[in-house]
Amino acid sequence: MTHGRLIAVVGPSGVGKDSIMSGIVAACPAIKLVRRTITRAPNLGGEEYDAVTPEAFEQAVQSSQFCAHWGAHDLHYGIPYSVLEDVMNGTTCLANFSRGALTQAATVFPAMTVLNITARPEILAERLAERGRETGAEITKRLSQAAKPLPSGLNVVTVHNEGTLDDAVQAALAALQPVRA
């Protein structure tokens, strides 16, 4: 059996994770974009996700419907168990993750690559304000988490998203699929 890999995309709020992930999948349709389950109201923009109540999320956790789950920014996020099955069957899956959940994910997905996307704080603040989903206090709280370090011992590639989206997507593709000698 050929194993795929999980590409866990992390970075501070406003760094462009969803846009870069969409660009990666558009350039490499064989990569499967993971649809997360989130305790967020439906249709708020950004990524496509399955919206659930906190009670439904807890039931899903208790019935082992997630291969990884975490809480952040007063919400709960889950990666469906089917993603593990996809990776075990040879698919490369791309998922928006939390830095705090990477250690858990590494135990579930031994062939995991972390795509760490960064940008300067002033760029993040501008993007968060433009998307209009958070209050000023929430933006300040998210920016305070921006420099949080990654756990050690992971396979990490870092991409800076401070120019055009196309430049960031191309840098991510190059980092994830280096030319083989």
C-alpha cells in the first residue's frame, strides 16, 4: 500500500492560508483539500467547512469521527477521520491546522509536512481588518498569537506571504515539491 501525506498548513490569522491552499489545489488537482468541521456559524466566508454546534462537535469527538481536533479562538476544529484513510490510501491531503495541534497530528500522520505561512504583523493587521470577521479586540488577540513558535521535531517548510498571492503559491509549491536530483 502506498501512503500519502498530510500537509498541515499553519500560520497566524490573516496570513492567507485559505487563499494559498486554494492556489495549491488549483495547480495540483491530485492534492485533496480537507473540509474541516468547525463550531462556527455557517457561510462566514473564507474556507468551506461543516458548521456544527458545540454539542454536536463534542458528540463527534466522543464517537471518534475526527483523527485530530483542537480548540482555538473560542471555536473547535476537527479533521474528519476519513482524511487518515485517504492518506493511508496514497492521497496527499492539505489541511488548515493549528500550531497547537501539530504534535497530536504528527502521531496520527507520520508522513506529515508542515507548511508554515508567515507575514509581517502590519500586513496581518491590515488583512484581518479587511476581511471584517473580527472586532478590533479580536484582531488584537489574534495578532498577539502570531509569533507563537512551532513544536520542535517536525518537517517544516516556511513561506512568506507578503507579495502577490501567485508568488506565495509558487513558493509553497516549490517548497512542498522540490525538484528531485
